[in-house]
Amino acid sequence: MKKYLDFDEIRPFYDEELPEIIPSVIAEPGFKHAIEYIMPGVDYKQFCDTMLSCTSKKDFQSKLAVPFLYRLVKASTTGVDASGFEYLDHSESYTFMSNHRDIVLDASFLNIMLIEHGFETSEVAIGDNLLIYPWISNLVRINKSVIVNRDVPVRKMLEVSRRLSNYINFAIKIKHQSLWIAQREGRAKDSDDRTQESVIKMLNLGGGSSDVKTNIMGVNIVPVSISYEYDPCDFLKAREFQLKRDCPDYKKTPHDDLLNMETGILGQKGHIHFAMSEPLNKRLAEITENLDKTEMIARITHLIDHAIHSNYMIYPINYIAYDMLYDEERFAKNYMPEEKNNFINYIQGQIDKITDIPDKDENFLRKKMLEMYSNPLKNKLSASNSL
């Protein structure tokens, strides 16, 4: 396979690089701590021996990553399932673009769904702000991740964006490899999911055409709606909202990111659903107006948002959160009184976990969590013109 050196800093490792990379990861004390933390009782030597036996990224995923994810599904969810795979063609490669709930698991669970429906796993675009140690960067690249450079100087932003766009176009068109990317940088902490125009502008850069629609059709976007029943990081997100309210200059630390990753991986999530939308190209082909670049990008983001919002799975707690937030009983028929009492107790229990901020504002924290759980319902209603 021809090596594209321009991508060397961001691409997944080639299979022939693994014999050198894997031992360097295993040698890191931080890696041992992480594995033993997320896999209590693991035979670490046996785990390392299995990892050393992997001769390809597919080998690593099938021997270690996928079995771990299935154990995690069993331990931390009531089930993960998917819909909409009838829209996809096994001979095609796609850019799966989704809302973003969990730092680690959104793309990981999507890959399980892809495997279950007979598809190859996708590559995963992941921000380098999460790769706080070199071994973490190496590990995710073993697991088919592509590095998204964040916080780059303004003068380098276009160069970095163009390289990522070129790589995504290369993956889809030359490698015939699907890829997952979030619709925005970072998670929407209030679950009000909106596609950032900057993501579409980035994808446009590497298409090779002066026509935005042609370039975006080239990467074959499939909007994906991810619906978590419970977000184990909800209290951490609410905590961050208060800290930013009280101190506008507040910024998360690498420790905060690690805590969010650990909590998201191990915390209870209830049911999780992935809804695949019809590939966006059909809708893009229907655009016949002579739109300028700005108008076309706005139209594309609207189409993605509409697809994602329309396909959320709505759980009883989403209806409950809406009614509690607006102090009404509009959706009372969609849940039982016991479910409402359980959710009230759940929210209080999550608030009680926040013990390290001054002037803890429980009413504010509760409101923020209710917004997180009601926004998917609000957006779905709006998408169907029912709000």
C-alpha cells in the first residue's frame, strides 16, 4: 500500500508498524493502570500477551477491543441496538456523522453495530486534546483512530483542516474505508445537538472541486442519531456549567477529561440506540437552487441536524424531564408516576455526587440536567413541526 507521508502524524498505524508500537504501549505504567481500572480482575499478563500477538488493527479489535465492548455493554447498559441499516450498501464507504454524547463510546458502540450488520469497523476521528499521554495516542491509532488537531495557532488552522479533509477523502475514496466524525467539536453538554459549519467547511477543503455540494457528496455522509437513556456524565456536565457560570474563564483540565472518560465508560447508561439515516447524498442531489458557498453550507448543516433530530429514540425520562423543566404535564401519558419518582431520585443522586465546587447551586444544577434530558425531545418535536 502506498504511504501518504502527509498523513503520518494523524493516520491510524499501518499493520506493519504494530510490532514496534504495541510493546511501547504495554511498557507504560499508565496503560497498566488504565487497563486494570476499566477491567477489574483482568489477567494483565495474559492481556499483554494477547495484545502482542496482534498482527493487524483488525486483529486487535477482534481479540481485545470488541470483547471488552461487549462486556461493557453487559455491565453498564440494558442493551445497545440500531436501526436504519437497510439504507446502507456493503460495497460503499461512508462518513458517519453523529451527535456526540460520550467521549469514548459513541464511535466504539457504533463499530459494534457495524460488525453486527456485516460491515467493517469505521475509522474514528478523535481530538488530540484527549490524548494527554503519548501512549494514549498510540493506543487509539492501533484502534483505527485518526487524530484531529485542536487548539492550533490561527496561522496553521487552514493547513491542519486541509490535511484532515484530504485524509478523510483519501479514506473514503481510495482506501474505501468508512470513518466516524462528530457533528461538532466536543460534546454538546446540554444535548442540544447542532452541526458546526466549521466541520462542513473542513470536509469541503479536500474534495478537489470548487463546488461545495460536489465535495460533500464525495465523502458520502450518513447522519447518525445516538440516543443514550442515561448519561453517566450528566452531573459532571452540570458541574462544568456552574463553574463556567461562576467563573467565565474556567477551563477543564486534562484530569477533568480523564474523569469524564472513566465515568462515561464505567457508568450506567441504560439503553442506547443508534439510528442510521438515509445517506445525505440523496437529499443533496435534490438541491437545484444556485446557492452560494455560505448558503450551501448552511443548507447542508440543516439537513444533517434535521436527520439527527428526527431519529432520536425518546425514552420516558426525556418526557419526564420536559414536563419537570416546564412545570406541566404535557407528556404525562408517556410515563408512569413511579418512573417520574425514580427519575427525580436519580437526578438528586447525581447532584449529590457534586461535592467539590463552592456555593453549589442545586436548583441551577437540576435545571441543567433537566435541559440535557429534555433537549432531544424538543429537537425531535421541532424537526417534526410539533413543537
